[in-house]
Amino acid sequence: MAGGFNFRLDGHKAIEDGLAAAVLLAPLILLNLPLLGVPYYWDAMAPLVQAHGIKGADYMHPALPCLITELFLRILNYATWVGHVVSLAFSSLTLIFTYKLGCLIGDKRAGLYSAVLLLASPLFFTQSAMFTRDVFLAAFMIMSIYYALKERVFQYVLFASCAVLTKATAIPMIVLSAAYLAGRHRPGGRARMFLVALSPILCYLAWMIMFKIRFGSFIPPLHLYYVDMSPADDIQRFLQRSKELFIDDYKWFMSAALLIGGGLVYTKGRPTSGRRYLAPISIFILVYIAFFAAIRSTVAWYMLFLYPGFFILCCAVISRIGRASSACLPIISGLQIILFVTNWYGDAGVSGGERIGAHLNYLDLVYAEKQAADFIEHSLADEVVLAVWPQSLALSYPCLGYVARPLDVVRAGMNYAEADIVFCSPKNGGHNRKLCGMFDQIGAVPLRGFKVDDKKVYIHRIPKR
């Protein structure tokens, strides 16, 4: 490697990769240690409850993340921090394979810097120990793509099967990978290779059949409930999703470097071994932006698995223009990392409301809800609580970290006349805001409020009639 930061040690690839893993995983683990005791948030709640073997919690998605977590829960005596640790382990896999894929598409520098950028990005760091399905999905997707580009079919099929058994979101990736592998195969066996590469979808079909046997009805991929094929809305959402991936959280800085660098690389026509992988990764990203544009309900972390590809593209391109000036990639990446870290606790917004869960400011809401739950448990333990999802789960299951023993909870939308008090967290989704809007209708009287920063939780009493 000419100039710049060279961490090559006598050509020993295992030592190089081990050092890279240490550089990446040490800060990830150390910075997340204080968060291992934090109660679980939002999308983490339902799969974790299911992992504890409680029926009916999260059967709208395949169960692989829950089964993996249940195994560790059994081994570690159902400690409440297990979900955070499992999530951290899969985040580590995502970082390692981001490095490996970056090395494949670019070089060692591109691999290392793309993984460090991913680690520093507010969305990835916030999600890394939160325990959502999207953390598992990101790991399985990046491993599937790596082995598909390496044309190692067995490993690709294994991890693509795991991805689709995590979330149906993986299906477009499987189709794209099948097309890529078939195109790379010799002409006489392309059809067979295409079918083999599509075989992970059979795992999803098997899950649907098992769901039919157990619950009596087929369930399509959950995304189908939210598909909206209105062209005007789809275009608007496509632009919004593109903004979230390429612009928000100061990513416009890296995107600008990608555009300028890409123009220089292709103008000069630099020959590189990884150049043929740039088009498949770019197509993968654009297809998934279009996929999420067709879905009405999407939050920032649903696109977490696209972030490794974005950073790899940026670093692979910048590292090529940096051959004449070896400081190009470290300077650009360093500035981007500084911008990222200063925004870890940011409160950036997207259309339709706050993006809580994409930044560490979600902790304020968790702490406020924990204080409210403690107050109910110690002062109003015999009261029946009216709450919406996900607070109805938080107050019902001690494994989520909010209560020491289950409270008597009635889900909003049921007969609220059975409830004595209302638990409402207006910053925690539209269901909570609707519940707060019902206060006048049900005659709720303010009882206690809790606030951390600008995140508020209200407890109201429902008068008996």
C-alpha cells in the first residue's frame, strides 16, 4: 500500500484482521457497557417477551432472533441484560463483515474506515445494544452479501436463510443475490444457480406453513399491510428515504465526497480489482430505497442494514482518489466521524415526528417511563392501568426492566372503564398521542407527571362513574 495509514504486518492476514477487529470491537463494547442495565425500548420489547417464551407477543415476524436469544437466556438464567449482550454480539458481526466487505470492494483502508464510520454513525451506535430485529437483520444481510459477492454459495444460502427468518425484508436481497450469482455462473448452469440462490425463500414459506398449522391462518409478509402504490406518495417517500440515508446526521458530507470522488474515479478510469462490485452494491441500495418508499410505515432503523453498503461505497471510491494523496480518506473520514459523534445525542427529525430511537436521546424517554413505572409499582400497585403498546408490555413483563412484578394492565381500545389510572407517554408514538387525546373523553384527572429533558410521561386518574 503506497503511503498513508498502513497496518499491514509482514503479510499476516490473520494478524491484520485480528487487529482490525480489536480496533472496532473495543470501543463498541466499552461505550455500551453503561447501557446494559437500561430497560428495553420500543421494537425491542415484543421479540424479547417472545424470547422469554410468552405466547402471542411477536408472531407477526419469523422467530429466529427470539430463538437465538432464548438459548442465551436459558444459559444465563434469564438475566435482564442478556438481550443487550446478544444485540451487541450481532452488532459486532456487522462491524467485522463491514470491514471484510470493504476490503473486498476497496482495500484494507477502505474496509477499516467504512467500519469505523459505521460504528460512529448515530443510528448504528444507538441501535447496537438496543435489541431490535433490525440489528440481527443487518448482521445476516451483510454476511449474505459478502458471501454472495465472494461466490461462496453454501455460506450465502445459510446466512440468507437466517436473514429471511429474521424479517421478510430480506426477500429482495435474496432475489438480487440470485440474479448476481446466476449472472456470474457459466451459461449452462445459470438457471440451476438462480434456483439454488433463491432457496432461502423456502425457509420463509416453511415458517408461513408452520404459522398456519399453529394458528390456523396464513400470514403474509408484514410489509404487505403497509404497501402504498400511489405514485405521488411513493416519489415523496423515495426522496424522504434517500434523505435519511444520504443526508441526515451530516451524512451529506460523505455523500458529497462520494459524488465528487466517483466522478474522478470513473473519469480517470482507474483499474481496481474491486471495481466490479460497486455496481451491485449501488443497485442493492437503490432497490431497497424504492422498497421502503412503497411502504407507508417505516422508521429510521428499518434501513440500518443499508448503512454498511453506503459507507463501503464512500470509502472504496475515496480511497481510489486518495492514491495520489494518501491523506484524503483519513481526513474525510475523520471529519465525518467528528460530526457523527457530536450528534449521537441529537434530536434530528423526519417527516411525521421525532426520530426517537435513531439517537441516544431515546434514553431520556426510557428513564422517564421507568420513573413513572416505579411510582405506580410503589404507590399504586393495586390500581388497574390503562396503557397502549408498547407501554402495555413494559408494565406487564418484568423482563423488560421497568417493573419488578407485573402490573394489572388494560390495553387502550378495550373497556377503559375497568381501569383506575392512565399511563401515557406522548413522545412514544402515535398510539400514545391518541391516548392523551382521550383524556377529556374519559374524564381523566392529572395525578403525576415525570420529565427527563423534553420527554414527558403522564399518569392520570380515571374517575369512577
